[in-house]
Amino acid sequence: MRGHHGAGNLGDAIPRLLTTAGFDCAEVDTQRHRVFGRLTYYRATRTPTTGQQTE
């Protein structure tokens, strides 16, 4: 990691935060980008709890 901006996102930090917030998280894709380096895309879904309505 070249800069300090992404330092807290190394490893499983993002999936762990999403899971802690109540989301089911899956890594969707990882791509190499010439300018930005490695980009990882995540899909996070949340099952409605009893009493919540979906739109």
C-alpha cells in the first residue's frame, strides 16, 4: 500500500465492518488498475428483520 488512505482497508477490514453492521458481505471481483492499483468490489445485502418493510 503506497499511501495512508487505504491502510485501514487491508485484509478483511471492509467485510468485517459490513458484517458488524449487520450485512451479509461477499467479495464480487478484484481487478488490477494501472493508476489505482488493486480494486476490490463487494456486494453487501441485508435481510429485513421482522417489522421492517422493503421498498
